Amino acid sequence: MKAMFDKLAKLGIETLNQDVIDTNERVPVFIEDLALPDDYLSYLKTYPRTSWFKKEIKFVGEQHSPTSGNGEEILELLFASNNGSSYDIIELRECYAEQVPSNYLIIGEVTGGNFICMKLGEITEIAVWDKTIPDSFSNSLFKVSGSFTEFIDVLVEVNNQGCEEQDNRKLISFNTSPELDALAEAFKKKHNINQSS
């Protein structure tokens, strides 16, 4: 597991709310209630507070969500304890209890507000939950990896070399995936939205 923690450090992992002192009380109580895989349990013990990355970090999963376009997702946060805020793993579990089955745990967030979920039990799986898909939870999951360690392995820093004026660039065009186009058409049809407005 040393390799996993070395990689996280190299990717620039940082803890949110570093000035808050007493937040890791909630994680051990929460951990006792779930059968978490050893690699993830070790991660939570090392990073008991919600974390973000100083660098822009991306990954490509085994399956691609329709909103990822080319399959790339940008990792924003890895959840842990965060004083009961919206970035707190326990609060998220309670907030989404009706949508997320109890054998899944929301462990992170990607750009756009979709979540990284971990399937708990004998077979661990990490997946992106694309909340924009108006279907069952299982039909809106897109597998990233077979374990938390494998998930960390697929994380890479976004290479922005050659983009000296990156902050001044503007989006000229945007190509959506066929899946996202189909979802948009289904939404328009369901809500009787005329395209020629």
C-alpha cells in the first residue's frame, strides 16, 4: 500500500479544512458498521478528512459515462470526515440513502457533480454514478476499476504543457457523445420541448 500513498502524495493530495481539529471522530464509528476493503480502510486511516488535489487529476474508467465524452473524468474530491458538511462521507450516505443501495458507498466526486461509488462486499468495484441518467442506480453506474488501489493506479495528472495562455482560452466548440445526445433528445421528447426555439 506504500505505492498507493506515494502516488497520492505525488498527485498533490491535500486535506480540506486543515485548521479544523476534531473531525476524525466520526470516521471510526462509521467504519465499524461497514465491511470496507483493507486498502480503502487504510486510506481512511491515513486521510481521515475529505481531500482534494493541488493538481488537476483525471482518469479513464473501464466504462465511460455519457457525460464524460471521451471517457476522461476529472477527480475533484475524495470524501471522508468533514464536520457534517456536504463533503462529509457520512452526511452523503444519509442524504442519498434512498437513491444509493446500502452496499454502495459514495467516496468521491468528479467535475459536473457526479459521484465515485464503491461497491462493498466480497467483490469490490469502483464506479462513476452519473446522476444525470434518469434511470435506476445500477443503470447509471460506469465501472472504473475493481478495487480502490486500482482506482488510485488509474489517476494521472492532466498535462497542460504547451498551453501558456490556458486561462485566456475560450470554448469554441463542444462535441457531445452519442449517448448524451440520445439522453438530451429523450428529455426533450418527454418534456415536449421544441428544438426550433
